[in-house]
Amino acid sequence: MGIDLVTPLGFRDVLTAEAAERERITRGVQDLFASHGYLPVETPTLEVMDVMALGGRLPASSFRFFDSQGDLLAMRPDVTLQIARMCATRIGAAEEPLKLRYTQRVFREMEGRSQAQARELTQIGIESIGARDGAGEPVQADTEVVALCVQALAVAGVAEVALAIATVGPLRALLERSGAPSAWKQAILNAYHASDLVEVDRLCAPENLDAATAPAYAQAIRALPRVRGGLEAIDEARQLVAPLGCTDGLDRLQALCERLEGDGLAAAVLVDFSVISLFDYYTGIVFEAYSPYLGSPLGSGGRYDNTIGAYGADRPAAGFAVFLERAMEAAAAEGSTSARAQRPLRIAVPKGALNAQALDALAACGLDVDGLRDPGRQLVITAPGVEYIIVRPSDAPAFVASGAADCGICGRDSLDEAALPVVELADLRFGGCRFVVAQPQGASGSIAERYRRLGSIRVATKYPRIALDHFARTGMQAEIVKLNGNIELAPLTGIAECIVDITATGTTLRENNLEVVEDVLDSTARFFANPCALRTDERIVELAQQLAANAEGSEYDPIAGGTR
């Protein structure tokens, strides 16, 4: 039997024409960095996992394996943490300020269920280490870092760049001074990192606050990620947090944005306090670069003054990295795509049970949905200013995350199961369903005995990620049996001891002699967006605000009961 001569998923060969273009861009960007005094460094492909983890939350999932010494190693998912470790252990403070540049391959596992993501990418970036207040003030270093990001993308052929920029200072100050328990604070950070504004809203609701948590801080935390605009957005943020004494970083952010405006970059800058990266090591400014023609960020950066301190003494530091492959893709799209203002807003609309209420919600915002009421076999429906893509709810996150749609509607369950990088903007309060753990009536004793003997429980479900996350939270080891239908059969035939499934009334469970033993989650319909589209197309923000306002005045779906 022959061997299939294929490369692993997410990896590919680069042939001569593309390799030559990559080389040209890389040389041009590195020459740009060198002209500003940045010196080249290289870091190893492999790092000890515990060493990487010291610096903060790792991006995405890294490739991990044990070497012959028994050390758990990771293929580098990011270069900044490596440079922090290198500066702390190899380069003394006497050599500062340091300006370092690099071109390195990084390796990341696929996010969620996507099988189309690259797992090997090329980062081109800089790190400015040791610039302190005074002659080398951080604002000056921050300005150079942000400006060089735009210039590097221009060298790669990307002229239309949007920079979403903010500072983590107010959020960190609000959390620190809120009086909230550490678990609540971590849940807020997790929601910010996941771009789940609906979860931020839920956590900050009065009924979910601990008695020690000051409601004023919670409401500011809830409002902050929706502050966006030009320089006036900084004033809006200041008005929000100043009464609470949490203006940390705002003066520095304003000074930075004013300098960028003076450098002619005002048109590219969007102040957006929802831009909290998946990295948690940033201490000041944080920014991401987007193209209006691409569904993935071109690069990101910020200030990380405490990260080097994880490996030694604290040193002020700022930097960024852009992805070569994405920059090339954006440049190609920019050269062949008509102006974005002429393109209709693409909305992924769910089929099935959510369809009618989704159309009603969109119609209430003034959108023409007449063609969607009876589309026949058409899957793409065009209306004035809008293009609707009709999809299964479970597929909507993939369409939006990839950029094939700008925004969409589906249930929370579909978003949780897909676990793709989208921004959850509004709970639409319809389409409620309840996820539960169910097992044969009277089987608790035998299931507990099996778990005692074998240390695991078999769970049948259509939703493996939701099920695994639930049992991980409860501390039980679960073996998932993925089924596509008739989940109730699994315990009856011995495939599994229990199931995780959706129920509305519980009638089907009772008819099959099954009983609910745990609640997993309640799900309602959500409006969500591609992060790049959100920050390059104001129509999405306006639609999200309208949908949220309309939903706020409605009753929750009685099945979900308004809880999660």
C-alpha cells in the first residue's frame, strides 16, 4: 500500500515565485527596522514549556512533546516571550536600551474545529527594551513601535491598514479596586480574552455580583469594551472610569495617539477598548492591525513592562509582530478588490429553528429580509446594502471567523462548540435551549461504581467540546462518544453511561427512561462578528447596538429563563 505524499494539515511547501516575494518583503522590512537601529536576534525553535508559561498566557495551542531528558517542550507559538527570557538571562541591563528585530517561524495548533488554518506562520517583528521615562520615554518608544508596524505593512504592499488601539490600564485598575473575588476577576479576564462581550454583561449583572463587589466598578467594566472612536473615545473612557480613580494609562494613550496624529496616522487609528489580546502579559498599550479585505489580524503588539521580570528584573518593553503570510494575502486582496464601501454587509443567517426570529430581529433594525422569507434553494440572498448567507447554525461561526461573512446569528451552543475567534456582541434573547446531562433512571449507583473502578465515564453527545468543558469543570474524566443523532440510544444500548444533549420539555428523555442529573448551560441566540470586520466596518457596530437595544426591551425566551 502506497504512502500518501501530503504535508501535515496546516503546513505547506512554498514554491519559487512565492518564496522570492517572501524574501523581497522580508528583506525590505528588516532594512526598515535596521534603519531605526534595531539589531537582529534569533531564538530557538523549542522552549521548555514551563519556561514559556512563566511569561504569561500562551497564544492558541502550542505543539508539545517530551524529549529524551523528560522535559516537556513546546515549539515556539510566539517570539516575544522568548526574547523576554533571553534578555533576562543573557543580556544585562547595562546594555539597554536595546532594539531587537527578528524573522521567525511560529507554530500554533488549529483553533476550534477549523481545519483550514495555517499552523506554521512567519512572524516579523521588533522589541524595544529598556526605554525609560526621560530621554527614552515609553511614549516615544510606543510611538515608534506603532508607526513601524504601519510602515512594515506598507513595505509588504498593504496600504489600507486599520489599527485598533487601547490600553489595559483602566481594566486592570477596575478589577484590582472592585473588591471582587479572584474567581470573578479571572472570569472577566477570560471573557475579555475570548472577545465575549455577552459574558462580560452577564458577569456584571447585579444578580451575579458578590456582596463584596462594588456595582459601580462592574458597570464600568461592562461599558469599557464598547468605547470606541477617535481621540474622543479616550475622553469617553476617562469620564467612565475617573470617578472610580481608574484612569491608569489613559494619559499615556492620549499622548501616543496625538503623536500618531502628528505623524499623519490618525486615519488608521481606531481607539477600541475591546482590543485585549489573547496574551495576558501586556501592561500598557495594546494594538492589532487589520485589513478590510482579510478576516484575520495582520499583526499585534503592545507594552509589556512586567514580562521580562518573570525571568529576572523588570524592564520596560514594547514591540509588535506581523504575520508575513497574512500581509501578503491582504496586499493581494487589496489590489484586486473594489472599495469596501461599495461591498454589501455580509450576514450569516441561520436555517432551522432560529430562522424566523432571526429574520424578525433583522427586520426590526430596518433591514430588508423579504427575500429570506421564502428563498427556495438559494443560499445567498441580496438586498439593498446587505448580502445574506444562509447557513446551518453550527456552520455560522466558521463563515464569520474566516471572513466569508462579516457577522452572523447563531446559538451560544454553536459558538461554544466551534470555539473560533469571533466577537460576541449581543444576546438576542430568543431561541432558548437547555443543555443537560441525562442518564438512565436509577443508574446513579452503577455509574458511580464504574467511575470508581475505571476512573472515567463514557458520555455520548453531538457536542464534544461543550461536554468536555463541562466535565472538566466538575473534575470528572470523560470519554466522549460522538454521535450525530438519537443520542438517547447510547445509554440504552450500552455505548455510554450518560448523554449531554439539548432538551426543551424533557419529554423525549422521560419517554426513554432517562432523567436529568446536571445542567450544563442555557443557550440563546447571539449576534457576533469577525474581529477584523468589526473594526473596519462601522455598520456592524450600528447593527449590534440596534439588535441589543431591541432585545433589551423583550422578554427572555422562557426555555432559557434568562440564565446561563
